[in-house]
Amino acid sequence: MKKGRIVIDRDFPIAPIDEKVFSSFVEPLGRCVYGGLYEPGHPLADEDGFRRDVLEKTRPLRLTLNRFPGGNFTSTYRWEDGIGPKEKRPRRAEVAWQCIETNEFGLDEFARWSRKNGSGVMMTVNLATRGVLEAMDCVEYCNHPGGTYWSDLRKANGFDTPLNYKYWCLSNEIDGTWQVGQKPAREYGLLAREASKAMKLIDPEIRTVLAGSSSPGMKSFPEFDLEALDIAYDQVDYLSVHNYIGNAEHDSPSYLARPITTDRFLGDVSAVIRSIKAKHRTDHDVYISFDEFNTWHSIAEEARFREKWRIAPPLLEDRYTAEDALALGGMLLAILRHADTVRIACVSELVNCISHLRTRNGGGCWVLPAYYAFLHYCSYGRGTSLETKVSADTYDCARYNGVPFLDAQAVENKDGGVTVFAINRSLDDELQLDAVLRGYEDLHVAEHIVLTADDPQATNTEECPDNVVPRTDGNARIQEGCLSAVLEKMSWNVIRLVR
Ligand code: AHR
């Protein structure tokens, strides 16, 4: 049996966890929107065409924000295409994903869907192929109280009171060669600074997000971020970075260790922000908006087979399995660990596309194993992140040496209880977990949730939706102030301690 130990101390919090790290991302890509959250004519569609079965799965996540509409989609998007009467909306060649965008679902529909879902919206404006004025217009449409062209149009379109969207992304992945309108850091920094300034003249309450590196693997990281942030620092509030991890090599031990690189990336991005803050000798803080992250295996492969100019084809619908729950879980723990600097985090995406929530057009809706890790994080990850010292047996794999079998992070919940999230990365062995909980001696175990499968490649399907589901029969117990549990091989664990 492998061994791992954690120590937490009530006197050593990292930071309160921002509610906005419980967010997601919706892009009109593949079947995320069409056939995903929106499908008029589906037997379970409501009067707006929103699938009730999808809402039933997204509501329990209590998402704070949903980023919309992108994503690469944003770079040639005209937000005005998605407002007002549907019959007047243009069909466009959507070049990022080489599809036809009917614009049947746009800004107006997403506002309605978000209200029904109980979540807010983080808008992305197009600074790749459009400019400052169009970004200002969008803020005016969404947030201006009335008496202007765009705000009155919003009212005419059924939204009498402002939508009051507070968070605005200044384009997306503008460092990427794949981006229409890709820009060098200096050009982008100057444009983003002016756009942010102008958008805040329309609504001073908004907070803006500068687009930083698309992934830790970008050759231009961290220079791009340093240069753009240096130029825009005083005008922006967040720096956006993205990270996807996958198991294209079919090497599970390496894959399960990949969240360590996410953790390091977030630390490096924090250092970038700190260094620019020091350079500017300012009190203004900029935080990380980790507004796209998830597991994604098929990045390169799929494009080769893609048939062009279809409407909402199935794209980026990887086969996700039990091991993806641990990989995504590891990324979620990295976010909690960086609670002091990561203040927005959006799992990418919400339905079908790169998602752990699936639908069939005209058919059912089911969840893949990693959905549960995200649900647990959204349910029990709220509160204050605690310094969690982990020591554990380690392993070497093709990509990394000295990987701890145990990954863990503790949160003091708002009711004073504590949740310990713990991953056993061993594919073969149980792990004996011992935990010292200083300052929490009065807690007892309310629940030990376990998510695992005999086969790391097991998953759920529409026909067998309950193949891999969490159980609540974990064996965690507390004796004399010490928590102990045997973590099953390849398992995601949520140990909930209450008074
Ligand atoms: O989420 C899919 C795509 O991944 C997004 O459009 C883009 O921002 C990223 O490269």
C-alpha cells in the first residue's frame, strides 16, 4: 500500500476562494449551444428552446459565471448578429471552426438561458478583427440604463433593465497563430488598454480581462504576458491564461501527473503579474482569470477529418473516461491552491464540446465521470483555501520523476467544516492517507465520497449512464484529532468534515 500524509492548520489559510472560480464557458462551437443547451423541438425543450434536461445538470453546479461566446469563435464574431428578431439574423461563415453559424442563438438568448440557469455572464469582445467602438457598443447594449441607441434597442428586444454584465474579456488567445487577427504583444496591449478604458467610460463598474498566454507550452510565454500586461496594467483587472491537458500518448501515469504542470503554470503567471505590479509601483492588483481549462485529447487529430460548413456538427467530443476525473480533479485542486491569485476559473466547455456533460440531438443527456469531480468542487470547494502540506510516496513515469501518488487540498467551508479533496494517482495500489488537522479537532466525518472504476478507461454512455458514479461509502475516520482513510486505487475522494 502507498502512503501519504497531509497537515493542515487553521492558522494557515491561503486565501478566501473567489466565487468566480466556479464558472464555465459556452461557445457556439460544435454542439455546445445547438443540440446542447439549446434545441427547439426537443421533447424537453422549454418555451425558449432550452433543454430542461441540460438545465437539470447545470443548475446543481451553481455556476457563478459563464464565459460567452468564446473562444476562437469571438475573433470574427459580430455580437449584433445575436440580438433582436431571429428571422432577421444573418447566417455567417464561421471560420474558426469552419462551420455555418445561423445566429439563432446569440447574446439575447444567452442572457435568458443564464437567468434560467441562475448564473452570470462574462462576455468576450472581439478585438481581433474589430475595434474599440464595437466593444463599447456591446457594453452600452448590455449595461447602459437607457436613452441611448444600443440601450433602447436592448429594451426593445425584451430586456428593460440592464443586464449589468460586470466581467469582460478583451478578446481571446490573441497570441495564437490559429487566431484570426493574431497580434504581437505590444499591438494587443495598446489596443486592449484603450478598449478597456473606453468600455469603462460607458460603465465604470465593469472589470476587464487581458488575454494572456493560450497555454504554458506557447513559445512566447511569458514574454507575451509580460509585455502586454506592462502596457495595459493600470487599465485591466485580470490576466487570462488557458490550459488543456490530455492523454493522447495513452500513458496514464504521466497523464495523472499533468496537473502538476498546471499548478506550476499558475504559479508562473502569478509571478508575471507580481513583477509587473512591482515595476509599476502601484497598489492596483491584477488577478488570474483561468478562463479555459479542461482535459482535451484530440486537439490535432480532429481537424484533419473535419467536413466544412456544416451547422453545429459534433466537434471535439472526446471519449472521456474515469481517469479524466482525476486529471480534471488535479487541475481543480491547483486552482484552489492558488486561491490568492486565481479569481476567475471557467471549465471549458459546458456541454458536449470538450465537455463532461453530453447530449444526443433529440435524445438523452448524461454525464461523464469528470462531471462529478467538477460537481464536488462546486459543491464543497467554497470557503477558504488552506495551506495543505502533502508528503507521499512517489513514482517515476515517462514524462516526470518523483510524482507524489497523493494530491490533496483542503478547504474550510463557510459553515466552519472542512473538506479534504484527495486523489490517489496509483493505478494499482490503495493509499493509506493520514492527516493532521490542527485547530479542527472538534470535527467528525460527515461523508467520504469516492469516485473510481476498476478500469481507468471505463465511462458512462447514454445507454449506461451510471457505469462510473460516486459512492458515499469511503472509510475515512477521525481518531484523536487525526484523520485516516484508505484511498482506493485511481480514486478521487471528497472527505467532508463537520462539527
Ligand atoms: O474551447 C475550445 C477552444 O480552445 C477555444 O475556442 C479556444 O479559446 C481554445 O483554443
